[in-house]
Amino acid sequence: MAVLPLDHWIQFLPQKPPFLFVDHVLELEPLRRVRGSLLFPRGHRIFESHLPGEPLVPGVILIEALAQLSGIALVGAEGKPLRGYLGEVTRMRFHRLILPEEEITLHAEVLQAFGPFAKFRGRVTVVGELAAEGELVLVRK
């Protein structure tokens, strides 16, 4: 069996541009953990009306990016497409503002999987500095 490039797994997400917020999959241990990256260039449409004159990546977009990345961890080695929904966000803390052109690294680790539910610990870093962290639950359909 050929080894597939890590970015291959992005295609299994139901989200598509412009609402796809994972650019690259950097590491993947199916059903355990995943690491990916994201970069919003200056002039990206998310900055159009979010704090005009002071472009910042919205926290809600970081949460969505973590949820999307977490979904990739649930695809599993068999590569079946996943339809999941964000069911809960807890203990989300934002530690640092993220500006356009900053490389964002997303980390998601499965804490617990039970039935259709999977609980993740998510972290967002920029140049190794913690930007956000929290827990989220995905519900698989």
C-alpha cells in the first residue's frame, strides 16, 4: 500500500473553501492525535469586517479550525469520509492575538471516544507560543 501524503486527509472533511480552515496536515495518528497548520494572508475575507483597521483572526474561526482538524483524526486509517458536528466547547482560553500572515499550528488530541462522541484537547500555537487552548466534543453522524 502506498503511503499517502498527509494533506490527502483534508479531502475527507465536509467543509470546503471558503469555510475550510486547515491548510496542511503535518502529523496524524488516526484516532489519537493530529497536527496541522493554517495561515490567513493579509486581505483574507475574514478580516473584511472583523475589527476594521486592526485585522485579527477571530477566536470563533480558531475554534472551527480545531474542530475541523479534530475531524481528520476521526477519519481513521480506512479513510471513510466523516460527517461530524461540533457538540461542545469548554475551557477555551485565548492567550495571544493572531495577526494576518502568522503561521498558525493546530494540535488536537483525542481524550476520550465513546459511541458517536469524541472529546479532544485542542491547542493553537504561533511560532511555538500558546495562542489558545481548550476542549471540544465532536458528534459523529
